Amino acid sequence: MLSIDDSSICRSILESLPTGVCVLDMHRTIVLWSYGAEKITGHLRHEVIGHSCIAEPLLHCDQPGCEFCNEDCAAARAMRTAQGAESVGFLHHKLGHEIPVRIHAVPIHNQHGSIVGAVETFVELQQASGSDRGESICQLPDCIDPVTGVSNRAVLQSHLQRALLSREEANLPFGILLLRVEDLSHFRSSLGPEAASSLLRVIARTLESTLWTTDYVGRWSDDQFLVLLIGCSEGRVPAVRERVRRALAGEGIEWWGERHSLPISIGQATGEAGDNSALLIARAQASLRASSASANSAAQSPGS
């Protein structure tokens, strides 16, 4: 008779899963690292077991402001609230590149009901979204922004017109996010155009990895990106905006031995009946200005 109390059977099941599984104690020290975790990240278990995912960030993003490196990470929330928690972000592969993942964490209880750690499972997000978008838009001439590799403004305007038409004819909801990289011109003049281009490419790559296959991202102007959220209702747009904000928090580049980043403001708008692209973009720009002003006010307030 099969018994799930058999530890060898449980371990065999665990090792057969393509999903990454990581067990952390209350200090967020890694005590178990599955075969799936090895395959996804390239880090072997003997390289990570016993290491802290905070002090020695072999796994999670170690960039300042990253959601995984503070008390708001999924594992910390699960242990603090005694409930499951999810996050979308990045893990560092052993070869150096970032892997977009969805992480789910649940608390571990001992026989007395006390929380003694957490189990994290993580799956790699489909990166086909960016390549699929690239394959479709590359059929058009002059469709790619040469600096970032994402859609240029002309392609975005075409997608925007189609979304407005679908909103009118089929009542298909959609929303947009308008992102501005603050102080990009000063950054460019201080560090040079290559540094600015490198930072923009990092931001574009992160946006593509964070979005779903039905969404579109492109460069709207020198310091702005536009994200088109197809099928996204008005009530869901703020949640996507927050997901994007988290994904971009602390994104930066290493330049001449130092890390550099810039704050990013995000505005939003939802397609409405009778809308045109000018009205929609104007509402997004107004939201963006409010976001930028709020961020500047918070930065300048005493004690910030």
C-alpha cells in the first residue's frame, strides 16, 4: 500500500516536478532545493543550501528596492500572515541573466501549529510573449525602436487604433500604462548616450517579461514607454500597474563599476465609449503627471 508518509516517495515526487521548490526557515535560510529549482536557475543544491536568500542573494534579485529582498517578499509575507502569498519578479540564473518567474509561498507549521518556515514554488513565466510580439511586428517595415528593440510609436498607434475599434464594436475593454523614465536627459548628459541606451534596454526587457502575451509594449517617446493592456477592465488596470511598478523597482545598470538607476513614474487610463487616441493619451499623461508629482513630493518631504 502506498503511504505518503514514506519520505523516499515524497522526495521522489518532489524531484519529478518541473516546478522549482525551495524551503526556507524563519531566517530565510535555504534548507531544501529541488531538482526543478536547479533546472530553472542553474544553481545546484550544494551551492545554495545553508545560504540566506537575503544576505547572499544567489537566487532572488539583489537590486535595491527589489520586492524579493525586503519584508514584502512572498516568503516573508507568508510567514508573517500565516497565509499564502504570490509575487512576480526575477531570479538570477547562475550564468548571470535574469529569469522572470511567478512565486507562490505558503507557511510551514510544526506539530504544535507554530510557523517554522515557508515553502516557495516558482515557475518560469512564458517569455514567448515578447518573441511572439516581435515576430508579428517585424513583418512591418521600420517597426522596431532601434535603441530598445520593442515596438516604435507608429506600431503602438496602430495597435491603439485597433483596440479603440474593438472597444466600440465588441465592447472589448482595454487599458494603457504610460511610463516615464525620470531625469533621463540629465542621466544621458552625465554618463553618456550608451549608458542611457543600456538603461532603456533593461527597462524594455523587464516590461516585456512582465506582461502577458496579449499585451503590447513600445517606446512612445525618448523617455516614455507605452503599455497596451488588451482585455483589461478598468478595475484590473491598477493591479497591473502595481505589478509593473514592482518589476521595475530598482532596475538599473552597472556602469564603470557603479550601479545606476532612475525613478520611473507610471500613469494609467482606460478606454471609454466614444474615445479616440488623443483623449486616451491625454488622460494617461494627466495620470502620469500626478504620479510624478506625488513621487517628487514624497522624496522631498521631511524624514523621507
